Amino acid sequence: MATRHIALLACGAALAAAPPGAAVPSTHGGSVHRVRPGQSIQKAVDAARPGDTILLSPGTYRESVRISTSRLTLRGSGPSSTVLVPAGATGTGTGPCAAAGHGVCVAGSAGRPVANVSVRSLTLRGFAKNGLWASWTDRLTVQQVTAEKNGTWGIAQERSLRSSLLQNTARNNGDAGLFLSNTMDKEEGAADTKGTVVSHNRVSGNRIGITVRRLRNLTVEHNEATANCAALFVVGDENSPRAGAMTLRRNNIHENNKLCPKTPRLPSLQGSGIVLTGAEQTLVTYNRVVGNVGSSPLSGGIVLFKSFVGAHNERNKIHDNVVLRNGTADLANRDTGTGNTFRGNTCTRSEPSGLCRPHPASPASSASAPRPPTHAARQQRQGER
């Protein structure tokens, strides 16, 4: 323990004494490249090797950053302290990520995915397209990142496996706060993520809080979604394999009553909690879905809706949720797909009638079931640890 303490002190002293941008050995292997406002993050990333960390001092950085090296960590000094914004005329960085309108890009290729990259503890604000865009990645971690006021998506990924999106805040983005998809450049069946986890995030003020599009084998849990037009969308279509085989559990979804106009793909959105379109074998359980009210065809607490290309929901389980004070219904099966089951849900209004049948033994069968912790409460608990 004393040896480790001395090593940490030595590392801290080396960081303090090192010139800006210099690489300093880390106690965990790899080097630490420290960057200060006005310096180029991209130059530090380009100089880094697998296992290195790019450590950003507090301040505002006017650039976009592209990461294509595996086992690299980009870490800020906290979302309230380290902020990336578009370069503009006075920025320090250009390149393909900036040209595409993104803040941070994690970019691999079909034959060479980028693996074990971590982006942590910073804010991505005001980019024309996406705050963070990831493509062809494996085991990407995005944690304690705030993505706000970006033109399309806050944090988005395609063609990525085993990702962890944890403890992020995505607010006031043009489309989805968090967006996960199989691919954006062609029509094909749902992709197996091999266990992607979306957990303990807070999404607010977006068109859609979280969109999961044409994917299988992932978990969306313990997230809070409020003040969006719609909270959580699972999107499938007629392609094979079908979207689904995922778990949506213990999410706190409340008052997503912002009104968004229709688009070429979707009707107007307001008051949508959890929506499944064209999905199969998805478990929706132990969620709290309260106070989502609107008059869109997709409005309601938990809604099954035939996809807009005609694919039905099949063999989904909607079990043991608390679904109250939603409109036009708490539970709504507006699809003709087969094998969908509704059991043990606490609710008062359903379409068709008869879906609200609380199960006495279910932990979620009471309106007084404990709420999932809020994002602020989770952060407070982490600080106390």
C-alpha cells in the first residue's frame, strides 16, 4: 500500500511538472497526455499509443476529435468543467469528424474495429450533428458524458458490439438523446450487440430519449427519461433477423409531454413512454411509467404499434410494470401481432380493455412501488462512497 501511494504521488508530481502535451507514465500502464485549453486534443490523440490516456484540464475546447486507436481513454475533468464545442473560426482542430458535424468520433472499420476505447467526464455541446458518434467499435465505454444541444443525436453508435453507455446526461438534442443502431448506410436485419448495456443515464428535452433501432441482445435499465416527446423507442422492421431479444427494465419514465411535429417517418410525438414497433421477444419489466399524456397514435404509457413498414410486434412480454396516469392509455396494444403478453402490470386504462390485471405477488403490483433512483440521487450516493 505504501509503495502504491508513493507511485501515485510520483505520478502526480510528474504530471504537474510536465510541459503541456507531454506524455507521462501512468501507474496503470500506458502514458498520460495532458492537454490544456488552447492546445490540440487531436494532436495528443494522434501521438498516443494503445493503453494511453488523454487527460483534459478544465476549460472549453473548440474542436472535434477523432479516435481510431484501440485501448485509448479520453477523460475530462468532469462534465461541468471540461467542455467541447464546435471549432468555429477560432478553433484548433479540423478533420473528418469536424467536417461531419460531430464532437467526438470513435471510428473503426469492418476489418479493424476500434476496441476498448473510453470517453469519460466531459461535455459535448452544440455540434451540428452528434455530440459523440461511434462506428465499428467493440467494448466502447461512454461514461459521465453530458451531450446537450446537438443537432441530431447526443450520443450515437452503429455497428458496435458490447458497448457500455453509463451515467450519461443527454438533453435538448434535436432527435434522440441516446441512439443505437445496426447501421445507417443500408437496409439489413437487426444486429446482435453481444450484450450492450445502456444504464443509469438521464435523458431529457430531446425528441426521443433513447432510440434502439434494429438491434438484438442488449439491456436498457435504470435510466431516467423525462420532458422528451417520447422516452424509449424500440424500432424494428420486416428484415431478418428481427429487432428484439432485449430487456428493458427498472427505468423511470415520467412526464414525457413535450410536443414534436411529425416527420416523413413518424407522426407527431407527445406523451409516449415505452414504444415497441416491429420488435420480438423483448422483456419490458419493473419499469415505472407515469404521467405521459398526448394524442399521437404513439401516445401512452407502454405502447405496442405496428411498424410503419408493416412489421408486427410478436412474443413480447410486458410484465410487472407500474403504469399510471398516462394518456390516452396506460397500456396500449395497437398491433395485431401474436404472442404478446401483458401480466402483473399496475394500471387503470388499457387498449383493448382487460390488460390491467395486477399480480398480487409482483413487487411492482402496487402504485407505491419504490421509484428507481433519480440521476441526482445516484450521483450523490457515488460521491458519498
